[in-house]
Amino acid sequence: MPRAERTLSEQLSDDIVEIIRAERLGPGDALAPSRDLARRLDVTTPTLREALRRLEATDVVQFRHGSGTYVGPGIHRRLLANPHGPRIDRETVLELVEARLVLEPAIAAAAARTRAEEGVRQLEAAVTNALQPPVRDVRPAVHFHVALATASGNALLRETLEALMHVRALDQIEIRHRYDDRERDHAEHVQILDAVRSGNEEAAERITREHLMAIRDVIAATDLPRSGE
């Protein structure tokens, strides 16, 4: 039965994901050229590219100018971020901090309890991120707090936080610009890392909560425009 025109791009996106999985491709691996994929799936090249653009919106694939199309980190996500986020104002940034306050202290306690090796390695590598001044909209390769969720050993917690940071990336960048005491930020991250490495659940939870509450206080006092202004 032929596919309905309305769902063709969606179906092709699923077909491309199946090809990625069947060929055991991972983030950073190159996809076949669009012309070859289009021939394989029996569609035109422009139609195939439309499906690829759908996948790009959730970081399942990434386009590299002059190089080709590559598998993105979104291929492993089970929670997909909406690429069309709200405009940034004080309420949206505070909303992100409040959501993180609900999630991250408990995640930090779980990280101290589990101490998954890969997550602890990522935490150690990311702990100096805070010392780097924010540059426009550049994001670190490994976010410290996503690494914290990785250390919990729970893939869904990691994906939840990663998706949150992805969909609200501009709000998170605004937080970095506003919470601009680099030494303090770094010192608090070091304390969280130490609590995780020592297996101190209570300290990891408390320090993470205090860290995020300090961020919330800074954002609440900023001159960011209010919603509707």
C-alpha cells in the first residue's frame, strides 16, 4: 500500500533511523550520500533531504558543510526535544532553573550512590567548564550536570536532563552569562564532584540544591525582560 503524501517525510525519517541502527552507526559516523539513500528508499533526493531536515531538528543527524551528513547524539535519545522553544525572558529562564531544582538534587544523590564509572569520568572532565567564560551561544561538549546524571547510572535520567538542556539551550546559555562568577561556579562543581566520588549522597544533594538556588537568586534579580514586555 503506498504511503500517504502527508506522512511520507515522517515515514522516511523512521526508515533512515532504521538504516542507522541496522548498520550500527553511532554519533559522528557518516551517513551514505543523500543521492544513494534516496535511491535505496526509492524517493527523490529533495524528498530524502526533507526527511533528513526533520531528523536534524532533534539532533539525530547533523549536516557538515562540504563534508556530508553524520549521525548526531540524538540517535540515542528516547526523549525528543521540541526545537521550537519559547522566546527568552526572565520567566522562561527561571522556569528552567526551577525545573532543574526539582530534578537535579535527587539526581546528584543517585550519582553519589551509584557512581557509574563513565559518568564520574565525564564529571571529572567537565568540572573545569565553569572556568571558561561563555562565548556567545557556544555550549560545552559535555555539560557538567548532564555528566552528573550519567553518573547516576540511569540512562533515562541522563536523557531527560540532556533533552531539557537541549530544548532550553538558549535559556541555559543565558544562565551562564548571568551567573558569571566563574570561580564560585567552579568551586561549587568541585564540591559536587567530591561528594559524588566519596559516595556522600546527602552532601551531593544539598550542595546541588544550594548551587541551583544561588543561580535562581541571581536570575530573579537580573534585568531580563519580563514575559510580555
